Amino acid sequence: RRGMALDSIVSPGCIISGGRVERSILSSQVRVNSYAHVADSIIFEGVNIGRHAKVRRAIIDKGVHIPENVEIGYDLEADQARGFVVSPGGVVVIAKGDAVEQSQERVA
């Protein structure tokens, strides 16, 4: 699948495999999987963004895995309930080592 990065800085070694990245900065070794969408975010080294995941207005530190179908930055109260820091300006910060749980809303 062909990925797309618009108005973004993408470091060498990143793979955007069918995902879409807009107005964001991706450090090296970041993977954005099929149908994932990243907007207005800073993604540090080694982050993996799963299929159909959506990330908006976030800073994600090194090595964090965002599972499939997870949304970050769309429901700030839910992000705070998951233990993430949300700035007064509405930017979600996920620190190195934080666990991001897969959404339980989707039933197989």
C-alpha cells in the first residue's frame, strides 16, 4: 500500500505503509500502518502506529506502540482517563514506557 505524508517532516528509516501523515514530524524508525492517520503531531523514534489508528495533536515518545483502531487526541477526557497527560492547549503527551491499550469498543 502507498502511504502519504503532506506538509510533514519524515526522517530516514520511517515507513508509511498505506497510512496518512499531515502536518507532523516523524523521527527515524517510525511505522505508520495501513489506514492509520496522524495529524498535527510529533512522533519520536521507534513508534509503531497500528492499522486504522488515529492520532491527532499528540506528542508520542520513543518506542510506544499504538494498537489497531485506537484514537488518540479525539476524546481528551478519555485520554486523561487512560493516564496520558493532556496540556491546557489540548495536546496529548504519551511518555516512553506508557502502555496504550487496544480499544474494547470493537467486538470481533
